[in-house]
Amino acid sequence: MKISATIITLNEEDNIREALASVRWADEVLVVDSGSSDRTVQLAEGSGARVIKNDWPGFARQKQFAAEQSQHDWIFSLDADERVSDELQNSIAALRQMTDSQRADGYRIARRSFYQGRWIKGGGWYPDRQLRLYKKSLGRWAPRHVHESVKMDAGARVEDLRGDILHYSVQDSAQHHRMIGERYAPLAALQMFEEGRRTSRLRIATAAPLGFIRSFILKGGFRDGLAGLTIARFAGHHDFLKHLLLSEKQRAKK
């Protein structure tokens, strides 16, 4: 079982070394960079990774490009702001000892996020399982603008793997706010629009409170104290903004 670990980057000099250190066990480490102006490429090469430069086509397409450029059929996809936990590394090592017939074709892995000085339990942020270890001959990244994921072929066997991907995505609340306004809400609105989904004044008006309730109460965000409250508040803001942006696209089309 030969595994290629793939990471896509753009100006990730603060993260790339630790991300690469957490996948040293892989048979190949491939970084696909989309034009970093900082030391990302230099640090990646210095850490022993093979680096390919490719213009930015979007998250899913860049990750698919990385998989296609890899040397091995088994792909482990990691983001630059993520790390492999010791338990997960041990689980992958155990897979290597299995026969082909014993292994599944893809594995979902829980992702645990670090936010406001603590590991988050609720709010829909955990376990947040992601299909990150898979055979590229049987799966590919679905072409979505946001929340990209691997879609396996019909009949492929997918199982859960013990251990976590450790996620350090948000440095502070100001960055969290910017990410929603500049990336996630606009991309979510575009995805919804292209899928033919539409919104209304009532949906815009209720999006924020419903998003807050879903995150803080229904998904247990209250267990995380102030961090859970902050996450729920931003979840409501994200839902409001994506519906507002979607309504603007609807008016523009008319």
C-alpha cells in the first residue's frame, strides 16, 4: 500500500512545515502551489516535498490535479492548516499491514478544530468526517466551489478510520469574519445559484436566527462555552450573507 500525501498551498509559510512533518510517513509528499509570494515553496522543498506549480482553478479542481500528478494510487489529502494526529498515523500504519481484500477503497476521517484556545466538540464542527484517504482509481474530487469532497465510484467500499485530522484554520475572530465574507458565503451563494436553488425575503430574514439555533442548540455548540457561542453567531452570519448574496444574483439574472 503506497500512499501519496497531497497538499495544496497559497502563501502558507506559517503552516507548511508542520503539515509536512505530520505526513513524513507517506511514500510520496506532493505540494501543489498556486503562486505563493512568500516562502511556502522554499520551505516545502526544504522539507523534502515534491512541489508543482499550477494556476488556481478552484479548491476541488486543484485537489484533483494534485491527485492526478501523484505517483501512487492511494491518496491522502491534507490541507496546509491541518495535521495528522498520532492515533490517525497509527491507524494508517495498521492499514498497511492488511491485505488488499481486507482494506476498504476509501476512508472517512474525523476532523477536530482548534478555536479560541480549545478543541471544539459541538456546533457541527466535530466529528466533521472527511473522506481523505482513498484510491484515486475509484474516486475523484467533485467539482464544487465550496465544501469540496471526494466522490467514490458506485460499489466502492468506504469505512471510517480511527484518529483525527487536527484543524487550525482560524487564528482569531477577525480572520473568521473575513473568511466568511470573502470566501465561504460568496462561494456558497454561487454554488446554490448554479444548482438552481433560490431564496426569498423570508428566508433571508430567518437565516441568521435559524443558523444560530442549529449550531448552538441543536448541534451542541453550548458545550464549548464562549467559543461555541462565537461559532454559532458566525454560523448565523454566514447563512444570512449567503442568502443575501444569492438574492443579488437572482435580481441580476432578471
